[in-house]
Amino acid sequence: MCRASMKTPLQLSLAVALAVTGCASTDRLPDDGDGDGSGSDMTDPPPPPKMQIGGAYRLESTFDVVTNFPGDSGSFLNGLIEATDDPNDPASWLVDQILAQMEPGTLKDILQGAKPFVIDSLNEELTSLAPELFGTITEIGQRMEDVTKHLGVDEKLEVGIGGIDVSTVGTLTADGVQFTIAGTTTKYLFADHDIDNVVVTGVPITLDLESRFRIAQHTLPLPYGKIARLALDAAVIPAIDPTADSLQELLANAADCTSVGQAIQDALGFGGATFWASACIGGMGLVADEVYAQILDTNALLDLNISGEARAADTDGDYKIDRLGSGKWTGTMTYDAADGTLADTATFTGSRMPGF
């Protein structure tokens, strides 16, 4: 400690200086080791959390696969188009279908020979006999085109751990489709209709600038033949005629085969109305079989060679992507070794699945 004593003026001045410098230094705070002697505990703040993309998302995509379909995408309706492409249709078409399913014999020969007369007779009455046939055939084509022009595909996207400006990989699993009929959208799980899920692994996923969610180019092999058949049976036919369980029944109802059978009996005078009505129903069965056969091979695949980009959003502030909006698919389609450009209306949205 510093002691006060009797000193000369010079000694007193020195003592004051020492008190200011030497004695005050004994009260200095301990050095904190950073070399500045301030005694403060200054450390760098932790870096802000980075947005994470790892987890599982449910994607809903919409594709127009009919506009630029590789090949003749409307071929499965050729058998129905023939019902309306002749001046004597649909009477001529109806008689042709009846003849096509008849066994060789006298009745078939007679109907074949009397075909012009029978057609004239039917045409006079078709307004009352089959007023819905034209409309039904047209509606089948329109609805199938609408379904394939706005084909919905449901997918699960499982993404590995990754963050901003870091690429990771994901697995895409297409497990269902959506068909929109007259503004009403219905979902169909593949598992409920004996269709295998489509799994694509090793898809590069990137989040850029915390906002751009990118799905790199990959090929999604859609079972298009089975999807088209499902669309016709499960969506289009019930929408046109809720009482019809098949395309044959839909066409037979629209053609009014009972009345057609009676009209042929009246025109020919033999065979019986029941026989000709049964032949009409059988003819519609042949048409249905032809349509189904032309809905592509049931094992046919439509490869979508695509990449996607969407705007990512963290809606609850937990630094995990919750929503994918304004998604856009671009790329090409391949069917039977032929390529077509994917229509630019292909879009998708996504949301994080609960628990991920």
C-alpha cells in the first residue's frame, strides 16, 4: 500500500504521480486473456440458422400429355369416331357392329343384303331411337382429352439432409393420379387399382438462396396405358352415365339397343326384336373391346424426362421448408422410342408431410 509522509514539494509531486499511475494500477481488472486489458468477455455471435430441406414432401403435379404426345394419342377413339364420320351414321355404324359380331349364316347374309334398306329405316327413327349416341361418343372423346390434358400425378418426395446452397439427393415415388371431370377432381391410389408405384431414386435436390427449390433432371416412367384405362373406367364412364358399369353398357344404353332391335325386326320382318337387340349389345361389346385394345398396351410406359423448380417457403419459422409453390416442370416425353416436348403448362406444388 502507499503511505503518506512528510515530503518536500518535489517529493510530494512524485508521490501524487505515483498515486495516479502506480497505486491506481493495483485496482486494474484482471486480464481476460484477449490482450486488450478491458476485462470484457467479447465472443463472435453464433451464425444464423440455415434453412433445411431434408424431410418428406407430398407433391401434386399436373401434366398436359396429350398436346405434344409422341405419336397418335387419340388412336383409342378411332373406333368411336367411325360412328360419326359417314353421312349415314350412326345407323350404318350400328348395323356394321351388329354384322361384325354375328356368326356366318342366313340371318347375317340377309341383313348384309338389306343393309341399305335397314339403314334408311333406322335413320328415319334414330332421333328417337338413339338421341344420345352422338352426344355420348363426342363426350367420351372430349372428357378423355380433358383428363389427359390435365393429368394429375401424386408423388412423395423424400429428401436427404441438406441446407442452403447444398445439394442432396431425393427419392420420388409416384403413387396415384388425379382426374378432373366437370370441375370435380378425384384422387386414385395406384395400390387400389393394381398399379405398381413408380420409384425414382438418386434425384439431385438443391435449395438456392433459401428460396429456389430445384429438382434435377430425372425420368419418371408413368404406366400410361393403365392410367388411361383407369381414367376411362373410373372417371369418364360414370360421369357420362352413372348407371353404366362398362364402356359396352354405356354405348348400349346410348344406342338404345332394345329399340334398335325392334326397328330392325320391323324392317326385315324376321329374326325377332330380342335377337336383334342382343346383336346390337354384342356389337357395342366389340366396339368397347376395340377401344380398350387401342388404349395403348397395358404395359406401355410414358417416360417423363423432367426437371423442376419451385419457390420454397418456411411458414412457421423453424428453418424447415414447409411449402413449395409456383412449381414448374420442363422437359420431354418419350413413348415407344418417339420423343415429344412437354407442354409448358406442367406445374406442381408441395407441402411437408406431418412428422418430417
